[in-house]
Amino acid sequence: MRRYRGKLLIKPSPAAVKRIRGRLAAEVVSLRGANAEAVIRRLNPVIRGWAAYYRIAVSKEVFATLDHHLWRDTYRWALRAHPNKTRHWVVDRYFGAFNPSRHDRWVFGDRDSGIYLRRFVWTKIVRHRMVMGAASPDDPALDQYWARRRRTSFSLLGGLIASLLLRQQGRCPACGTFLLHAEHGARREFALTQGVTLALDPSSLDAAEAVAEVTSDRGADVIVESSGSSAGRLTGLETAAIDGRMVLVGFADSATTIDVQRLIIQKQLNVHGSWMFPLPALQKMLDDVA
């Protein structure tokens, strides 16, 4: 991690590069006597995983160095596998343009099965974009922002993971909650299927007025605010009933300015702060404030 002309750049550490080189070399040595297909199937997951982990860093030169190191290991493996053959025969047997999408004739592969060894440099470098400011996925005003980030994250997932998400409609098969940040419309629809009688969209109406109308101007007895956004906190305070209770469990980087006298003192509101995210602890919290 260094600063170059005022910009912070992160590179794979020399220790990490040394470890992966050692592992690749050890894997190739352990596969002496095996066929090329076994070598490829053993190494490809290692290459894919390491490259995916470091693709958000400045890794292009490191990837190229590792590819050269791996080519040398596989070339030595091939020579050892055929000690009575010439070097030209070994090259023609194990190296070629196996990947039709790459103009590279030095790719290690198996001519019988057609599979080939991945290269580190084939992994595209993708810069990680930090979440802006105090943006919360539970803030309705930022629906479009989180939708764009979710689409980008989804496009970077592997084929198997992406297909599973589509098959499960983005939800956990055990508990039914969304695995990625979900659009609030989808969250409200899901809540209605779980027995919720009213799911409001605070971006399209005044939630405090809507709750007041439903409760005959009484307000909500218990409010659990989990977005951490200033708008969500203020809406919760406005919606709470006199002598009601409000629980704040959402974290945010920015402070919230509130009218303490009007929203808390005059309402005789009990405000609780909690950091309980596991479901059993959250249920206990709700039982305590109910």
C-alpha cells in the first residue's frame, strides 16, 4: 500500500505473491505422474480465486509475473513427463491456442479433452468503488443508487452463483430474506406475504400522515428504525405515538438533528439504542420494548 503522486494504490504484497508462487509450484510437483487434465483441474480454481481476490488492486504486472512463473512450472512438468521426447514435441503436445477468444499460442492445455489452464491476466481489473458518504441500503431516497451498485455486483458474480440467485429469486431458501440489497418495492411485497397488513413507501407519501390516518391520529406504539438515515429517524419520531417507544438499530456516519422538545419530551417518548442483529436477539429486543 503506497501513495503515488497523492493517490493511494494497493498492490498484492510480496509475501502474498511468494505464497501463491510456492503453492502453485508445490501443486505442480505433487502432480508429477498425473496427466495434463488433472493438472489443469487442480490449478484452475486456485488461479481463479487468487486473481478474483486481487482484481480490485493494482495487480496487472503481478498477474503477468505469476503467469510467467506458472508457464515455467508447467513446461518443466511436461519435460519431466516425457524425458525421451524433444522440446519441440513437448511444446506441440501441451501448448497452443486452446482458448479461442485469446490470440495466445502458449496456453497450457490438454488436446484430448480440450480444457486449458487459465491465466491470471485474463481476470479483468475492476476498481472497488466505496459507498458514498453515509448511504444506507435502507434509505428509500437512495433506491436507484443501491440498485446500480447491486447490478454491478451481480455482473461480477460467477456463473454458478448468478444462476443460483436467479433460481432463488435473490432470496435465501432457508429464511426467505434477500441475499443482496433488495429494492424496497420487492421488500414491501415480501413483507405482505409474511402477514404484514400495511407496507408504506415513504418516498411516495408522508409516512407519518399515513400511519396517523390508519391509527386514528394515535401513531405507532413501537418504532424500530434500521436504516440509519436522518430521514428514517425523523420519520420514525414523527410517526411514534405519545408514550410510545422507538428503537434505533441502524448505524450512520452522519449526525441527525432533531427537535428534542417536540419529538421526544412532549411525546414522553422512550428511545432505545440497540446493536442486536441476530434474529433471536432482535426478537428479545422487541419483546422487551413491547
